[in-house]
Amino acid sequence: MAKEAKPIGVVSNYFDHIGVAAIKLSAALKAGDKIQIKGGEETDFTQKVGSMQIHHEKVEKAKKGDEVGLKVNHKVRKGYHVYKA
């Protein structure tokens, strides 16, 4: 049985022109982690965390409470849930 995906945050904004989601973290996240983003009826995908930014500064890891900018493979919307896959 697959382990339960752990909720780690919520999409707080999405920048369509650059394909970046702002994610408010409720748990730590680091580059290289695999995340799953779910929302609406059509969105449910998994991707590896490439580069992350906090206030336009590249970071390797972020902690609970941080808001990170993350390049995403698909369009997302505010309120979508993010899980560690």
C-alpha cells in the first residue's frame, strides 16, 4: 500500500506568465523533494521540486510558515493543496 501523502501547503498565488506558484508552507520543503498538487476536478500531478525562491532569492530549503515561489509543470489555482509525495 502506498504511504499517505502528507499535506505541506496551499497555493496562495499563481503567476501564469512565468508558470510559478506561490505556496504557503505548513511543513518544511527542500529542493529535490517530490510534491503532488491537487485541486479542482482536473488538477492532480506530481513533480520534483527544482528551484525555489523566497522574496526572489534562490533557496535550497524552506521551513513551515515560509511562502515559496516554485516553477510548476501545470497551471494551478489559489487554494490548491500541496502534498509531499
